[in-house]
Amino acid sequence: MTNENPSQDPSQAAETPSSPETAITAATEPSFTGPGKAELDFVNGIYEKTRSEMQKVVVGNDSLIELILAAMFSGGHVLLEGVPGVAKTMMAKLISQCMNIQFKRIQFTPDLLPSDLIGVTLFNMQKTEFVFKKGPIFSNLILIDEINRSPAKTQAALFEAMEEKQVTVDGETYALDKPFFVIATQNPIEQEGTYKLPEAQLDRFLFKLKVNYPDMDHEIAILQRFKSDFTGKKTEKINPVVQKLDLEKCMAIIEKIHIKEELLRYIATIVHQTRNNGNLFIGASPRASMSILKTSKALAALKGRDFVTPDDIQNVCYPVLSHRIILSPEKELEGVSIEQVIREMIKNIEVPR
């Protein structure tokens, strides 16, 4: 009688004996498991509660709030750019009020020194020893107001803190508190009395977000809200709805969001195209690829999905790439914008199905 089940054929079993090493590898190899529904609901709930609190004061700007939170939940820093008076600073302060974490605001000025930011070593007369006095950088959420008002020496003091979450003073390294986020604001570089940020520092910001003028309906809503309340005394109180451990939990959940291999290739293709584009003088680095990966996962989680879509990737491409690529001199003279180049580039790349 023949054996109809090949898996039970004794001859085959004899030919392919299982080795102990193979068995151990199969037993210990981790399998991918995405976040469960409860975890997705947790991230989405944190997002909805934070947005709801901010909308007590902020009129419009829903997409901006979403992108800022996506960056924070990815462990990255945000640069807000816009003309004076469009509520850049207020946006950052409101986010800090929604989160029960340490918050410091640092106003950058032309005479600000690096030691004013990271701290200084002082001699203690009573103990006859040198003691390090920590600066305002030692906090969880840092608002750096008008970052381009200070010269390069002070701007450079942020390099190590933003990338490695530590500062080094007099040969001693001090770890920063976790989580650590920087939200910086700046006026457009053509405004008087500003210093353009170097490319190396811009690259340390996960997102560069433009805060635009409100449209007519939103501006009318702003006037109606404050027509009898010039100082905002009647504004509803912002309640802290996010704890420090909540942020860490959200980051861990976002890491587990599933992304297909085709979408990884899609991200790599987009970034690679910036390095082979005649309209661009400098393309994006692998750090940009990682930034698109992280923030597209964060957007998916904020919306309650356990998988990334091409739309998630496209939605984060401009805030991730706009400050990391430089137009060619010819295109700059022609008045072509970075946004136009990125939009055209993405349109010409086939979207995975």
C-alpha cells in the first residue's frame, strides 16, 4: 500500500533528518506581531484627547496638530516656521499643557551663550569642589522660541542634545531626561536680524512645518472668540491628558505597526530620487528615509490602523524632505519652490498597490 501523505514518507524522513541547531533556531526566532486593537485604541485615544484639548484654544490647524504629535510619538523634534503672529509659540505651549511632563521655554537672542542653554560648571566654596549647574535644556519638552535669532555658536550647542540626548561639559557627559523633545520656532530667513540654520542642524529636526495664515472663516472665528476677551481670560482651561509613561508606551506601539516590503522600497525610491534630480543641488540622506518610515507608522497609529498606506508616506514626505534638500541655483533663480519639486517627484513614482 502506498502512503498518500508525503510528509509521512519514511524514506523522506530518513533523507532529511532534523538537526538540533535547526530546531533551536526555529524555536527562538521571533515572529512579527503587530499591535492589538487595545493598543491601537490607546494611541488613537491619546491623539483624540490631545487634539480635543488644544481645540479649546486653537482654531483650525488640525493637520498641523496631527503632524506635531506624529513627530513626538516618533521621538523626533519639530521646527515650526512662519511669519510673526501666526501662533507658533502658542501651539507649542498648548502641547506642553496637554502633557504632564517637564517643560521649559528658551527665548533665543543674539547675546545668548551656549552655557545659558546647557549649563555651566561652578566652584562651590563651601564644598571646595566644582559643581555642574544644569541649564534649561534638562527638561522633557523644550520650546526654543525664534531659534534663528541666535548666532551659530549657540545654535551648535543643540547638536549633541538633539541627536544623542546628552550634553558634554568640561569633559563630563550628562544624560538628558527621557522623553526629550525640542519644538523650535523661527521666522522666515529673509526677516531682518535672523541667522540661517546650518544644514547639519536642520537635519536633526524630524519635521519642518510651515504655519500659514488662517483662511477667512478661521480668522472670523478667532475674532469672534476674542471680541470680548482680549487677554483670553475666558478661554477654557487646558487639562493635561498625557502622562510621561503614555508617551513611552505610544512609541513602543508605533514601532510594531506593519509596513510592507513594497512600501519600504517606495520610501527608498523617493529618497533616492532626491539624489538624482536635476532640480536639486543636494538630496536627502538615509536619516530622511528613517524619518519617513517612523512618521508614516505614527500617522497610521494615530488613525487607529495597524498598517502603513502609501498615503501615510506621501503625507509626511514634504515635512520630512523640505528642509533636507536644496534647490539647484538655476531652479532657485527661476522661482521654483521645494514643494513643487517634491510634489512633481512623487507624482512620477509608481505607487505600490
